Amino acid sequence: MNKDNLYTAISFGIVTVMFGGLIWAMAFSDMPDVHISYSTKECVAVINYGDTEYTCDNYPKKYNHIWVQ
């Protein structure tokens, strides 16, 4: 593999990873933030971003886990 082909392959790989990350972020951007107490390991609050209103009693299986005091 010559130098030009190597640079092209690396550039293509970087662009592919960046594009994949953008698609992933757009797909999961409406996941709620669930604040979990570090000391009690229980839900403290839920921050909703999508249309569904989640609470500590009914938060979804997939969420952004945030540790709080």
C-alpha cells in the first residue's frame, strides 16, 4: 500500500467514525437522564427530553445514568 492510499484509508475511517457517532447521538438524544443517589443507589429525579414523561417509578430500560449526592 502506498502513502496516498494509506492517507485515503485513514481519512475515510475517521469520517466514517464521525458520521456513525453523529447518527448514534441523534438516535439516542431523547433518552432521559436518571439521577441516582450515590449513597442510597435510588432514583432521585428524572429529566425528560422526549415526549414521554418518565418518573422515578417508571423510568425506561435505557437511560443516561447520572450519579448525584
